[in-house]
Amino acid sequence: MTRAEPEFVGIEAERWPAPALLARLRRLLIENRALTTATFTDTFAGLYGNRPAFFLDQPIEYSFFRGDEISHRTLVRFTNRVGNWLRSLGVERGDRIGLATRNRIEMAFVELGALKIGAVAVPINSMLRAAEIQQLVEDAGCRVLVTDRAVFEENIKDTRRVPSIETWAAISSQPIPGLESFARGIDRASEALDPVDVADSDLAVIFYTAGTTGTPKGAMLSCGALMFGVRHYARIRAVMPFGSRDLSLLVMPLAHTSGHQALLLNLAIASPAYLMGRFDPAAILERIAKLRVTSFSGIPTMYRMLLEAGAEQADLSSIQYFGGGADAFSDELIIQFLGLADRGKTGRSKARFIRGYGLTETGGQLSQAQPGPLGHACIGKPISGVSFAIWNDAMRPVADGEVGELVVRTPGIMKGYWNNSAMTEEAFRGGWFHTGDLARKGDNGNYYLASRKKEMIKVGGYSVFPAEVEAEMMAHPAIERVAVVGLPHEMKGERPVAAVVLKGGASVGADELLHWAREHIAPYKCPRQIFFVDGLPLSSAMKVKRGEVKQMLLATVGASDRPPVAEPQNAGARE
């Protein structure tokens, strides 16, 4: 008789349960192509069993489960209950399910449950306001929206503000009138659920990304696109020995591509992740030291905020890997954190810093740089299966070292933009996907970002598109014309500001306008400062010359950054 595995291993365990090599080779290597969006949680549960998948910073409580440790086997229990519950709500294969919650494990449960029955998940930024959510769910054709108390009460407030949704469900310890109870629904649901058959071409997830036209675009990621990274890292896991203990800290928002892919890849390589609901720099430093976290990933802004919170005095000696993407990393920042983690270390035990590059339209990672400093804004080389090229405006390759637009080919590429064939054709001109980023190829074969071809503003890893914010600002009755540009910000890279022309006779102060904007626009893209101007420079086509607006505002405030008027809460915050 064999001894049963314990249901809970505990975050302080010296070693997690690990499968035998032959089992890994069969499931992850030989049967690799059998991994689909509907089957991979079952596959990993059968292989990893009660090995922890997630530890939670806040325990969850349901009639069938209470605790803060989610094993691969427990994950399947939740996934199956959620899939059956969604079916009880009338969700069928191909239906789109809106997900608007704070950064919490239930968001993963709902998406994985939806994928298992062939439905399509539509993750929504938790900071979006009701009108912004309505725009997305109406475009995607969502009939069901799963939210939580914080997002509903702070951003939505009334179901009538999002009229496209027919069925509302809330993740909340207490009932919300008019909303189905997530807890009651999955408590009553069965844990028996067979995965549907899916093809790599089937639609799995729609991630919305704003466009320069001001209209959000839904990037359609297929089952094959999502599984490209999962299968790749599963093959690596098959032959890679299991260490005595590894623990990653996951704080990137699950509604964003970076956090979403991190979650999937952690499952693929069986690396337990400590999931934090919000980015709290001091708490993260404390958790790294206390829990002996071995890997941490974030964007440059997060690393800078960790420094401000006292990283130089913290114990980061347990870190073996730092990672990052979403924006350009400087060698200075990389060297600084490697030094903090390597204090007292020698030889092969030293930490490594791995950075990469990816896009919403590619489902995540496209390239990876070798550990260590390789030059400012280095994004490394394409990972296996991905191709890069640098083109000029005539869509011809440029010489190495010259700057041009980065175009890519990858099995992880989106199917296209939902309900937007024109933008899809534009993005795939010449048979390659146009990233909109300017880059160059270095002598060492690594690629380096140069600047942004599009006019997006990078705010701590978030992409803010001026036309979208301008369209929202124009809803104010006192505004005649507005231009939104990015000004330098030491911490977040850039901050959006607005140059505003008021209508004749209108009278409104900057503070009043900022207050209005914060009520109607998501915090990460809301202008931080208002500049009243008499007019805006226009081109012959009567379009605002944002470049000239930016130079005009820089001359007004000076090239150095000033403190923003109001900083938004972190995207992953949960109150």
C-alpha cells in the first residue's frame, strides 16, 4: 500500500512533491501536442498531483475548500465546478465571458473553467469605468460578466450602466442584489467535467488593446496561440531536474498579457507561485525575505518602486532569477538588483536577470535576453519558433544596426482583431505582424528597442493611446479640443498630460477638470496634469501635431519631470 500525498504541503516545506522523470517525459514531451486549453489543467493535475500550484496572500473560503494553498489537483476541482456552473448559466461553446475583477485567483478559475467547456474568456482591466466596460463587452458580444464587489461598487455601481450584460455574477462573501453568487454557484456545481475537444485554431481569449484611432481592439488569441508558450516550457520542464524548492512571486495583473502568461507558464513548469492581490512594494520585499522567494518578475517601474521602498536594505538573497518585460530595462537597474541579490553569494549561486519582449497580440513572450546586462533596451533574441525582421517604411529589410519597424512571425500570433478586418489587414501587411515598435539588430544578434512608432504613451508598463483618452476627454461639455501626450516621469517612464482648448465662454479650473477625468477615465491612462492653451498646432489634414504639442509643454514645464498631480492605484489592487 502506498501512502497518500498530503492535501496541503505548506509554503514553508523544504521540498515540493515532484513526478518521476519517465512520467514527465511521457506527458510533457511525447504527448506534448495533446496539451490543449481544455486539457492542460487535467494533464498537469495527473502529473503533479498535490504539488502546490499557488499560494495566496489572502485565503479563500468555499463550502468544499478553505485555505491559501491551491494544488494542481485542487485547481482542477475549481476549474470543473466553474465550467459546470457556467453551463448552468446558459454559457455554450464559443460564448464570450467578461471577467472584471481585481487580481485574484478566482479570475484564473473562471478563465480555466471557460476554456474547458470551449467558451472564450475576455479579461477586462479592473480600473475601467462602467462606460469603458460597456464598450468592450458590447463589442465582444459578452452576455455574462463575472466581477467582484470592489470593481462593481467602485467602477460599475449599477448594472444598468452596462446594458449589454444579461447575466451578472459576483465574487463576494456577501450577496450583491441583482447579481448571481459565484460562491453559491460553484458550491452547488459538480466536480465531474470532461474537457471539450478543441482545435488549435479555435478562439480562446480576447485581450483588448487600445488603438491610435481611439477605439479599443480585441486581439483574438487562439487555443494554439496560448498553448505555444505552454508547450514550449512543458518540453523544457520534461528534462529539467526539479530543485529542492522554488517559489515565484506573481503580482503582475492577470487581466494583462504579462500576468496571464506568467500564470500559464508557472503551471507548465510546475513552479509554485505566491499570488499577491496588489502591488505593495514594502509587502513584496517582506514576503521575499520571509518566504524565501526564488524568482520575481516585474516591469521597470516596479523595480524602481522596490528601490524606493527600501530594497537596498532588504534581504533578497533567496532570489535566483529576476525577470521583466513590458518596457525597456536599463543595464543600471539590472546591475543594481543583481548586486542586491548576490550580496555574499559566490560562483553558480549568483542570481540572474532575464528580460524579454512580447505583445498583447502575440499572447506574451517573443524574445528573451541572456542573463545580465547587454545594453539599454535590449530585448534579446527570438525564442524557438519565432522570427524577427526589421523593415523600413517600404517594408524592405534594413541593414543590421539600422533602425526600422520590428515585424514578427510566431505560432503565438493572434487570429486578428475582433470585428475589425481593416485593422487586421493593416497589422499583417506583407505577411508579417507589424509591432509598431522601432528597433535595431545589434552586432551580437540581440535586438534593441529604439522608440515607439505609434504614439502610445508607456505609463509604468501600461500602454496609453492619446486618441482614446482624447475621445473620452471630449465628453466634457467645456472642452473644444484636446491633445494628450506623454511627458517624462522618473518612476513610470512617462505620464499622460492634456493640452486643453476650452469652448468660448466656458469656465472650468484644472482641478475640476482633473476630478471629472478621474471619475470617467481609468486611472492608468487618466491625464495627470491639465494645460490650458489658446490653440493646438494642426497639420494640413487638420490633425493635431502631437509632437509639437509635446515640445510646447516641455518648454513650459522644463524637460525634467515633476510630481504627478494624482497617481492611480495599482492595477492589481484588491481592497
